[in-house]
Amino acid sequence: MTEYVIKVDHAYKEDELPGWMQREVHDHDRRYECDGHVFVEGRWGGLICKKCGR
């Protein structure tokens, strides 16, 4: 399982993460008010936060 460590300040460069990953991380932070920054690939696609499990 691939693990992604996302910068806490959410400053991404285009070549660091694909656009869909950036959108998922921003959406996660906005929806769940979680400051998680380590994500893994989900079984059925998408990313899952290791801190809150969502």
C-alpha cells in the first residue's frame, strides 16, 4: 500500500501530486476538520487519512 505524506502547509508543486490527490486532501480537511497529513491509497480508490481513517 502506497503512503503519501502531504505537506502540512498544503503548498504543492504540480509535479509532486496529481490534481485529483490535491482535491481529495483539500476536501478531506474541509469536511472533517482533520489536520492529518499522511494518506494511504484506499481499497476501492481514493485516499484515506491515517489519522482519522476517513
